[in-house]
Amino acid sequence: MKFLDAEYTLETDAELGLVEEVLDQFFTDAKLRAVSLHPAYLSLWEAIERNAAGGKRFRPRLLMLAYRQLGGSDPTAAAKLGAVYELLHNAFLIHDDVIDRDPTRRGVPNVSGHYANKARRAGASAEAAQHAGMAAGLLAGDLSLAGAYRLHEAVEASGEVRQRLNGILDYAVFSSIGGELLDAEFARAVQMPSPEEVRTVARRKTAVYSFEAPLQAGALLAGAPASVAGRLAAFGRDAGIAYQLADDVRGTFGDEEDTGKTNIGDLREGKRTVLLSYAATKPQWKEISQLVGSGQLTAAEAGRIRDLLTECGAREHAVHLASEHAHAAVKQLGEEIPAGLAGSLERLLFSLLAELHSL
């Protein structure tokens, strides 16, 4: 998925290289500590590192973009802060896969899948293997989250900036976990959540830590005024909702090779996306509701659900909502935001929408 234009990608190659160096050093240190305790602990850290590899580094990209465009002059400090949000993202991915009972990520076994496979090869029953995978996933996610906080403490910043950066990270974690809880609760609820409740989950679970926090943190570390950071947070709120709505469409209609996750998982889980929220008001819901949420959902049944979601207009509605929030986000970028930064952020969103129309 192309989130940013080619010009921006070229400009940030060196900056992202610094982020990779920070992450490499973080994992090297962690593995050295782990092996002194037991080889099994080293294996867990190796699984965490594999899970973090191959991502698009979207959150560090946003943070570094804001930092550079707002006059930041210490890319090493910014890279360390960018790595914090990548580790945070890795923690949430690992935990999310446990919650969704997904054994793969980007087409290969994730932490839980790796440990479940390992247990099966050792002769464990299916139930025991699944438990082993979930246990490893919980521990791995906790370690990645704790690592994000530990690395955050090493970011060099003045006392006031440090306090504000701490607040941004704390709120990102607090909000995301709350959003994840609501997502899980809504999936089990008999009554379908309202479209507004679905957007609330999108903001809390995704927008805050993926858009609002990295942009704010990059701005504050660069020494930008609080008003500029506030503008970027407002942009990030609507941009993140647009992103999550788009991700829900991709998670149902996208190709697994492109999205990195199965396109049947959300349907099998019965995840309350804007697609289902809209479909629940249409005649097609009677058939959809009999299929969605089944742990034994087949590929053919998932295909039928997709057809019905398209037929009832849910797919078109979700794409339209994502577009509305993207346009609302762009309107939040006032004259205080440098033209280069505003332009890159705008292109980011509209490239996202262009991909939706190509699914």
C-alpha cells in the first residue's frame, strides 16, 4: 500500500534508516539480556523482532515528516521517538492477533501462530497448541509495549517537552486499549452498534496512536507551538478515522497478499465494522447475519457475504464515509501548517482513497 508520494519516500529514506538502526539496537540489547536468562526467552524476543520486520513504518514516517517540516534539527532524537511508536504499533498488532485469533501476519505465522505450530509439532493437542500460541502472544505484546516506554525514556528532550511527550504516549495507549475493548464488546453484542459508535472505535483504537500521537510528538519535539500540534492532532483524528474505515473495507474486500492479513478474519469474528452497521438496516442482513460471526465460516460463505455487502450498498457507503473524513481532515490544516507538510498529508489521504476505489 502506497501511503506517501514517491518524493516524500525518497526524502525520508535516510531518516527511516535511522529508525531501523534504533530498532536494531533495541532488539540486539533485548536479545542479549534474554539469552542470559534462558534460550527460550531469546526465542520469544526473536519472534517479536520478526513480527516487527517488514512493516511500512507508517507511524515513524508521519513523526519524522512533521519533525523535519517544522524545523527539527536532530534526526537521531526524532528517529528514537519514531521507533517508540513502531514498537507500540508492534505491541498492538501482536495483541490484536491474539484477540482476533489470527495465526498469521503478512502471510507468515505471527508470534501466536509460530508458538502454536511449535506446540503442535511437539505433540500438543489443538486446544493446548492454541493456548500456547495465545500465551506467547500476550507475553510478546507486553514486552513490546514495555519496550516502547523504556525507549521513550531515552529520548532527549527538555523537561516541559518531556512532560508533554509523556502525556501523548500515555493517552495513545489509554485510548487504543479502550477502543480495542469496545471493538471486542461490540462484536459480542446482540444489538448492532450505531455508525457513530463504530467511528468512536475507529478514533480510539486507531486514529489516536497512528495519526494524532506521532504527528503531535514530532511537532513538539521540533519545538513547534502548541497550536500547530493541536492542528495536526485535529487532522489526525479525522485522518485516522478515514484510515480505519478504509482498513475495514480492505480487511473484507482486499487481497491478503496486499493487506498482509486474511480477508476472512473480520467476517469470521463478526467484527462490527461500518460495513455491517450499514448492512444491518437492509433486507440483505437476514442472510448476512446467519453467516457472519461463525468460527467455521468457509471461503465460499465469505464470498457470499461480500456479494451481499456490495449489493446492499454497504461497501459504497463505507468508502463514502472514509472520503468524508479524509476531506474533513484536510480542512483542519490551516495556514499555521507549512505548505510542504500540508501537501504531503493531503496526498497521503487521497492516495489511500484511490486504493479503495481500485479494490
